[in-house]
Amino acid sequence: MGDIENKTEEWTGKVKETVGDATDNEDLQAEGAFDQAKAKAKQTVENAKDDLEDAARAAKDKVRSTFDR
């Protein structure tokens, strides 16, 4: 899932929570809060994965440049 999908899920959760607040629907409030937390967690994992891939690529490039001398 990409950034756009995660943001969409996060905003959908915010809408659910807001509607739940307005209607005193605790189930909808909780569902919205859960959706937001889930989207943020997914984004955190994706960011960590991207950071690891960048670090691995940088290390690989450094090793190559060392042996190319």
C-alpha cells in the first residue's frame, strides 16, 4: 500500500471518528480511531523499509567504489 492509500485510509478513519463523535456512536468513533492508527502504522513500516533499502543501496555503492579503485 502506498502513501496515497495510507493517507486515504487515515482520512477515512478521521471522518468515521468525527461522525461517531457527532452522533455519539462509540463504535464508529473507535473504528475511526483504529483505522487512523492502522494507516499510520503501515506508513511507519513503509518508511522504515524505504530507509533500509536506501541504506543497503548506499552500502552496496560504497563497496563497489572501494573495489573499483
